[in-house]
Amino acid sequence: DLDPSAAAAADKLNNLWEWQSWKFKAFTADCNSLDMREFSNWSPVAPNCVINTSVEHFSSRNWFAKIPAGTLCILQGTDWPDHDHVAPISSAAELLERYSLSRILFSGSRELVYSPSSVQRRFMTIGYK
């Protein structure tokens, strides 16, 4: 996340899982500038899972290209119109087409109805790059 307060909140929330020897550390960075294929240059442990719940905010797929093959990816996008949604997703099939995975574990959608005139569709795919 680019917002340092989001990283602090994520660390606090995920700190509860340490009793199970699960490690988590949020940090502030632009994911387009990270090359996860070279992760060992700045961290002793490479991540084995990448979660992006807002792919509609990214005008390029540079961040995705830098994820090593074999990494578990959990991706979500929406068709909700908003000024900062530069790459909205219109279907689960489009999400799969845009972010090619070698093995798909799940692909689906959910409709969120806020009012009769306010409906958002969210799409999700889980799989290995």
C-alpha cells in the first residue's frame, strides 16, 4: 500500500496470527517498482502468495509481470464506475484473460446491491501464476 497508515493497521490486525508461527509484515511501496523475482535482495524470505483486491486501479500489468511463476495469486476487480478505476473489470472471464494463471483454483463473481440504482459486481480469481 502507498499509505503508511494502512501498513500500520495491517500489522496490528495480522499480529494476532503470530501465535501460530505465521509471519506477516506490511510495508509501504509502489508494487510497480518491486520485482518479486529479485525478492531475496531486500528480504530473507520470499512471499508465496500475492493478493491484489483492486486490480481496476492499475493502468498497467507491470506489477503482475514481476511475480515469479508458481506464486499463488488472489486477484479481485470490479465494474464499479469511479474516477480512480482506470481499468475496470467487466466479468470473471475478463479478469482471467487479463491476468493469465497457469492453474486456476477459483473464478467467480458476486453482485453487491447497495440500492436499486447502485449495484456493483466484484470478480475474483485464485490460482498459480
